[in-house]
Amino acid sequence: MSNCISGATRALKAARLPVQTSARRTLAYTNGCKSDLETKWKASCIMQTQGLGVQGQNRAFSSSSPRYKLKTIEQIKTRNKGGPFNLTAAILLVGTGGGLWVYFRSEKERMARKRIAESTKGVGKPKVGGPFDLVDHDGNKFTHENLLGKYTLVYFGFTHCPDICPDELDKMSLMYDKVREQCGNDVLLPIMITCDPARDSPKVLKEYLKEFHPDIVGLTGEYEKIKQTCKEYRVYFSTPPHVKDGQDYLVDHSIYFYLMDPEGDFVEAIGRNFTAAQAARIISDHIKDWDKPLKKETRWT
């Protein structure tokens, strides 16, 4: 405060006051100027002193620590460990994204299978499969009603086929076993319907099919009934005309596996371009998608 007053006094001395005609007026004017300047300097000093005090108080109560320059990798890691984006957050982000990708991909595949299964159902659409009345390899009556209650894999062939039918029946055996491993033992029925009833009797079918898998059911019957069954499944087959007894011949026929659902409706045709593993996966996925009368929790694992 004394420094402020001294400065004000020096300023008064240095000021050039105007010359007045009256000594009394000069003295009064001088005293007034001095008083005003002293008042202004005092107020300025008080404000400066209060500002310094506030700053001192703020400094005294500041809790922030001084930030030093990071010099080592460990210091940087320690400083960034609790940041908004670290290794843990990155792992969670990648894991969540991967899980969503898998979910949406599986859901897309499921919807595609559903469209395939429903594509042949409805009025005005070509129907695959239908009623038939045949005989199994044990000589028992076997109709389309025996297919109800589980999925069925139907193949059309004949026992005298030199190469294609044996290959496809080997594939059928592998497909059947893989599906059982994934879905259970009593979910799929493999069937072979002969296109050559003249030579494929129940006994011949039984001896032939046991070389591939004991669970494959062979079906045969009269020629007209076989022809009608092939027509129901839209299977092409042709035998040479005017065949003599004992004469060897080949039968042309369609080469597909027909997957039928537990209600006897056609689901999908599986061609030769699929491996056993690929075909088994297709069948298993359709079986797992089934949510109608059959209960998965009691029938499928």
C-alpha cells in the first residue's frame, strides 16, 4: 500500500498543473487532484491485492497434480490403461461382432432352407411325392403312410446297375450315419425303390442292400405300381423293349435323393454333385428346423 501511495505522490509531482490567477484556487485545485489520484491508486492497489489473494487461495486449494512428460513405454501403458479403448474393449468388440455375424449368417441359411422346403407346397405348384402301394424287402406291404412321422430319404435305382447305383448307395449309407450322429437314431428312414421290378424281387433287394447298410429299406412291386410311383416322384426311368427272359439290360433313370418331411411333403432333391458330408449337413439342418408335431426335445439330441 505504501508503494502505491509513493507512486501516486511522484505522479502528482511530475504532473504539470495549469497556472491559475488565484493562489487559493490553485491550492484547492492541487489538493483536489492529489486527493482524486490517491483515491484511484488506493482502489487499484486494493483490487490487485484482492486478486493476488484469490489466486493464492485457488492455488492453495488446487488438487490437480502437475503433468510430467511421459518418457517410457511403461509410463504410456500405465497412463492409457484405463482409457476408453484398450485391449479388453477391443476383444469385446471383435467378439460381439463375430457373434452377430455368425447369428445372422445362420439365420439367413435357415430362411433359405425354409423357402426351399415350402417352394413345392401350395395350390398350382408341381408336387413331388404322393401315394403308392408297394412291398418291402421282407415281403410286407409298404405304402406312403409308412413315411409319416420322420424324415425319409428316397432313392430310385436297380440291383443290376454296374457303377452309379452302388456309388450312390455307398453315399447314402454315409449320409445316413452322419445324420444319426448329429440328430439321433430314429429321425431318418433310408429307402431304395427299384426301377426294375422284373428282376428285383424282395429277396434280391434284401441280399443286395445288406451289402451297403442294414437299415436301408428296399421296395418293389408290380411294374404298373412302380411306374406310378416314379410318376408321383417325377422320376424318369426307361427299360429296353422286347427283353427276353434271362437277357441282361440296363435301366436309365433319374439320379437323385429325395428328402421328404414327416408329413410326407417333398423338401429337397440332393444330386450327385454333393458329397456325403455336404448332403448330411443339408438333411440335418432341415431336421433341426422342424418344429411341428414332432418334439425335438424328446426325439432329437
